[in-house]
Amino acid sequence: MIDRRDLLRFAATGTAAMMSKGSLAFAQNAAKKPRSRIVFLGTKGGPRVGGASNPANAVIVNGTPYVIDCGMGVSRQLVNAGIPLPSVRYVFISHHHSDHNLEYGNLLYNAWASGLSAPVHTFGPAGLVRMTSTYWELNRFDIDTRIEDEGRPDIRKLVIAKDITDSGVVLKTDDVTVTAFRTPHPPITDNFAYKFETPDGTVVFSSDTNYNPKLAEFAKGADVLVHEALYEPAVDRLALKVKNGATLKKHLMDSHTTTEDVGRIAAAAGVKVLVLSHFVPGDDPLVTDDNWTEGVKKHFSGKIVVAKDLMELNLPV
């Protein structure tokens, strides 16, 4: 059910011919894969770069990738996962912390530079539309030059951004229904979990969130819950290393969910599989998989997966 992807299966390419071959290979590979699956692109919480990649996931249904969050490295991780960048059609941003949106514009640009010619729909909290237009202005010289010199379509006309202002269904296609759910991530209130209802099962991504029993209601009966996790002993070690340690720990404890509370959420939701990801902190070499699961198991007796970069989970589970 769960396997690591072969890193560097596809090399990044800037030529249309090579992208065509890559897209064909992706289509052939997808034909051998289950119709629906999750790819964990980046599993380390926070903006620091190093070790595991920053937060990003993809749900792939019938060969179409739905990208959730765009932490630094998401473009390369998609390539490493064998997912051609021009195949991306939908992008969802959970909130506007930089570890979730820093490569949003760059992912769109990289897809365009690799041959994107079809529309891409993007969704996120208020400010996403302005962020998108600001990114185009920031890169206006390059975009205009490449349109004129290389004959590319105007990417600014291909990307359709939409601000999410409240909970509810944000996308409905023949294959997938996506519902947003507001969950608190103090001090941020414009923060959304996402539910993906596919032909092969339902997947919920918690986003960053403090302990929120209402999230269990939103995820009730889901096949897979992908939930962030905080391990307090590692937070204590981190706080000792930095000058703002006390303030940082308070922020982390107030705005994230401890492993024990993640177990409570999963148990209340009655999910089939709980996937732990967005680890806080995600770069402590002393933390083991058993550390991440021991608190969860006090409350949740179902299947637990500790996500790793480029791991896959096939649906149905």
C-alpha cells in the first residue's frame, strides 16, 4: 500500500520535446497505478530549509494532480515523484504562513516554463488573488520576454485564482469534490483544512491547527486523515537552541496539535488510516517514528503511518 518513490525518476527539463516524453511516461506510469493516491511531497513543518522538504502534498485522481500547499521545494519534489509540472491543474493553499505558500508562484511559473498550456485553478485564504497578481508583476519582465521570444502562452491568463472566505465546497469536478473547513492556527484565523472526496475514498488534510474537536466532525468517517503533529520534548530542545526560545515554544504550543491530541481527533473521527505529517519540529535527529506514534496510540487504535518525503498511499486503503 505504501512505498517510497524512486527519487529522480524524471529529471527536470526545459524543452518541450523532453516534457512531451515525460508526460507520456507519466501517463503510462499512471495507467499502472491505482486510480487515486496521495503523494507526500514535503513532511517537515516550519520555514527552515534542511532535511525533509517543507510542507506540500498531492492527491492524484485519474492522472490529475491536486497540489495542497507549496512549501519551498514543491516543484522539485513533484519532479522527483515523477509528476510532470505541466500536469498540475489545481493548487490549494491552506494558509499564508511562508512554509505553505512560499513556492506558490514559483510552482506555477516552473510549470509554465516546462510547457504548461492549460488552465490552472488555485484556491486559498483571502489574499491569494492579490498574491497571484503581485507575483506576475514581480516577474513581468521575464514573462513578457519569454512570451515574445519563445512563443509561450500568457501564464497570467492561464491561472485562475480564487480567495476562500468561509467553509464549504470550493471545487467540484467529475472526479473530486473539495471542501474547505476553517480551523484555528493562532494567531491566524484564515486557515483551512481540506477534504477530498474521490471515487476511491475520502482524504482530509488538517492544515496547521491547534487542538480542534470540530475538525474530528469535519473528518468523520474519512478513509485517511493527514494530520500535523507536535512532539513537545523536541520543541523543548529547540527552544533551548534559539534566543527567542520561550516565545517560540509558546507560539508552537498554542498553534499546533500534540501527538496525544492528534490521537483524540483521529479516534473521534473514526478514520481508517491516520497519517502523521508536518512534523513540529521536523528536523530533530533524536525523534524516532515511535516518538511520533506513542502519544497517538494512547487514544487511537487504528492504523498509523508516519509520513516520509515522496511516500505514497494508495486509495482505497
